[in-house]
Amino acid sequence: MEPANHSSLPLWVVIKNIHHRMRMTEGLARITSSLGIPLSLDRYTEEHLGTSSFVSIDIKAECDWPGCIPFYYGEEQNETKVVLEYAWIPISCPSCKLFGHTHDTCEANPKNTQKVREIKTNKKKENNQAIKSKTMSQDEMEGWSKPKGKGGPQNAIK
């Protein structure tokens, strides 16, 4: 079975240092839309919007995974930095923009094309050998077996 490769994944992100002007659902949506598509808030965040929030975001494989996002507010365009923490960062390929593998193992990478073909060919050979070892001869399928003589292979009936 081939591993699934996805162009986006839903991930939980912790958002900290949220400015009081952004402590609402719309504000969190603006912050998280720079990473991907906001999906949902955890129940505690929905009930208690504060300086930290947990947000589920559908993140694309080409995401830069920033540690913070600048937020500008007011007429003077004051800046504050919203801090982002990720539970985990899945591996992704910048070439084909899919999660599940790196550039070094990407089929789209010309350097790996031959390696990938060899691996697939070897897997097919292994599968064919396994099938051949499980297959029976025509006589065995009909219920016949070859008799063996007493005393070992030198006395076997040919």
C-alpha cells in the first residue's frame, strides 16, 4: 500500500500574545488565514477568548511555519507579534507541495526518479516471488503429489 500524500492537513495551532483587539472569532480568523483555512476553535477558546487560543487550521504543504506573525493596529500602526506554536510539523516536499515525503525522496525530483523506479521494480519482484512460492503445480492442484522413495533423494522416483 502506498502512503497517502496530501496537499493540506488539519492541524491544531496554539496562538499566544493575542492583542485585545483581535480576541474575537473574526480576529482569530484573520490571524490564522495567513497559515491556511481556519476550521474551528476548541471549546475553551470559544467560551473564553483570551491571550491564548487553540485553533484548528487546514494548512497547506507549502506553509512556511512562522513562529510569529506581526499584527498592526491603530492609526499609528503599532506593531505586536502574535506567537504561534505547532503540536508537530509534518514533513513536506517543496517540489510537489505534498505532505508525506521530502524533496530527497520525491518522485518529481529527477535525481530520485531512477531510485523510485528501482524500488518499485524490487517490490514487484518480491511480490511475484511470494506469489510463485505460494502457487502449486497442476498436479498439486488436482490433488496429486509426487511419491518419494525410502532412504532419501537418491532413491526418489523420477
